[in-house]
Amino acid sequence: MNQPIPFDNSYARLPDGFFEHRVPSPSSAPQLIAVNDDLARLLRIDPAFLRSADGLAMLAGNAVADGSEPIAAAYAGHQFGNFVTQLGDGRAILLGEVIGTDGIRRDIQLKGSGRTRWSRGGDGRAAIGPVIREYLVSEAMHALGVPTTRALAAVTTGDAVLREDGPLPGAILARVAQSHLRVGTFEYFAARNDTDALRTLADYAIARHYPDATEADHPYDALLRAVGAAQARLVARWMQLGFIHGVMNTDNCAIGGETIDYGPCAFMDGFDPGKVFSSIDRGGRYAWANQGRIAHWNLSRLAQALLPLLGDGEDGVTRAQAAVDTFPALFEAAHVEGFSAKLGLRPGMTEPIDGVFSLMAEGRVDYTLFFRHLTVLAQGGSAQGLEALFADTSALKEWLPSWQAALSEDAGARMAEVNPIYIPRNHRVEAAIVAAQDGDFSVFERLGRVLAAPYTDRADFTEFEAPPQPEEEVRRTFCGT
């Protein structure tokens, strides 16, 4: 097969224990859903190739591209706090890596491309719903300015997959990430007491993601601290957008600081700090307000895995604990910085931040609309839209003077840059999924156009600003396995 993808596969050059060689399973009657032209060009790939017969064959698992070295990666993970020693890519196959026009190395992975040794009895396939959800939400997150995996393309397979609600159309997502290294990847080798593999993995992670750590007195300590800083920034950004990842297991925590694995994820409509969407998160472990604490917990699991590299005995434990203990301050700084920008505050004026959560929670007001209407007010507009969000405006009127007294001179402009007009609201994503299951991708395409410019007000997309009607509300989301 001849095609122009400039593969340069570094992970496949690691020892065999890091992965298994696995060719994707073929699809019976694949059809293209979408190609991300801008991302393809960033990866030095001609979008026309991805739309060709050869490109479709590669995306559907029906052909192995020249230069590709398909592998499924090994990893472990804590799932809802419980350690599983062997997970791995159960329905994803890494085709290879490319170096983009920006000089950054990225993986290209097929998700839903068939069984691997880590499928644990599963079919290794993906239904069309999770593929549509991840495509829309990951690209929306990119447009919102959040570090994330991205969607290069999506195809239907022509094969049905069986799930609890019956047979569903199958699909494959071509996912792009700066890497698929996870906290769980380190846990996999730590659980096997394989210090040599652990050191190889840590050296690889440093070289790929945090090369400055090589200059540190203790490079593995520097790696741990760099991962903690990246996670603090990332999760704080999620929360500023009302995003709930839904399943922050350590195998879903990327070392490079990108959002990964969009399963039961969602953006809040009405504000509730205890909000969860995952159908299996009955205890609220991964609720909106808990995400910073869980990121801290995940970092401690990485520290535990790295102990053999951090020093002998108490020295290693002390170094690990000191690195983990830096996280709360890093997260709090990112949290305050982000909400100061959302509220347009002058430096040091944090009092309105403390009050805004109580205000929103008491009124269960729409999270995104609250900040957009507040932006309008900061720009000199009317308070009418903001007040309309509240059944009782007394608490709002009590809070507003402290906010207005803390505003910076350029508050309106700053707030407009960080408070989106459009987000992938759950009911809109669900509508795109339902239509796609019937073979109609027009809803998906229109929503994708809206989400590509989330901070730009456009008169032809006003309906996408609105929260769901009661009968449209989506209360639970699912991972799709």
C-alpha cells in the first residue's frame, strides 16, 4: 500500500513487553463519516489521501499503511480506586507516530479497531455513539483551548456491535495524541517489580514530553513534578468550563497533560458542584468538585510507581511525598487564575470567586449562560439576561456589587476570551448520535461547525446557546464498552 504518511515510530522501538504487535481487524463495508482537514495538514498528511480508497482502507483496519507498525500498548490502572494489574489497549491499536509541522511528535491510533490480547472478553469494537461523542467533544475542547487528544477521522464499519441496548452500528475513530502514556503505564511495570522497564519508560517519557528534566539533579523527581503541574493546569481548566471527565481512573490520566478517553464525559448545564454523569459513578467519586482531589490522588499513584527510581528507602519516599505535596498549591493557583479571568477580576481580588459558586449552586443556574451574561454586563450591556437565569434575584443582587468593585479595566474583553458561547451540550451531542445511528450525519456536521469557534457569536447558530428543555436533559452518559 502506497500512501503519504510520514511515520516515525519511537514507541514501537521499545522492548516487546511494552506492547503487542497487532494488526487492526477489518471492516466489512466501511464508509467515511468525517476527516479533520486542519489536523491532517498539521500532521503532514494530505486530507485527500484520507478520503481516498487507500485512506479509507487504512482508517477502517482493512490495510496496513506503509511505515505503520501497529501495536496495542500494555498498561494497568486504578479504576474507581481499585487496582487492576493488567488493562491495556482492549479496543485501540496504535498505527504509529508522526512529527507535525509544529515539530511535535504525535500518535495516530484507531479506536474501535478490533480485539487485542487485552480485550478481556470484549469485542474490541466501538459503537457509533461513543465515536461521535469523542469526535465532537475532543474537537470542541481543542477549540476551547484545552490540551486534548484530537479526532483525525471517523468511519462506519458496516458491522453491528452488540451492547446492552441491542445491536448498534459500528464505527472507528482515528485519534491523535501527543502520546498515549498514562499513569497506568507506569503502574503496569511497577506492579511487576520490573525496574529496568520502569526506567526505560520514564526515560522515554522525559525525552518525549519533559526534556528539561534531563538537566535536573533528580530527573525522575523532575518528571513527577512536571506531570503534577500539567495535571493541575489541565483539571483546573476543565472545571472552569463546567466539564466533567466522568472516569478519572489512572489509566485515563495522560502523562503529557492532555485530556484523554472521552467516555461518560459531559458539560454541566445547571450548576451543581456534586454533579456526575457517569452511569456507574454512584458515589460521586468523579464529580465536578472532586476532580482536583482525584488528580492529586492519581499523582500519588504515579509517585508510588516511580519509587524505585526516586531513591533508596526513605530518601525515595521523602522525595516522592515532597513532589506530591506541591500539587494542591499548583491546582489552587491555576483555579484562582482561571476564575479570575472568567470573572474579569483585578489581581488579588479573589473574594467574588468564593461567592460565585454558592450563588450559582443556590439558583442551579446554567453554568455557561451565567458567565456569558456576566460578560455582557462587564461590557456595559444589560443585566436582563443574567437576572432571567434566577427565579429569585436577591442573592445575585447581593453578590454583584463585590464583583463590580473587583473588576479590571479590561474585564469585558478578558471575559469574552475565556467564557464560551457554545459548548457541546449533552442534548445536542445526543441528537447528533441518534441521527448518526440512522445514517444521518448532518446534525453531527452542523454541531461540529458551531463548536469550532466557541467564543464567536454567530446569528445563524443562536439555538445552540440554549440549555435543554426538561424533556431533552441528558442525566447519564456511558463509556460505550
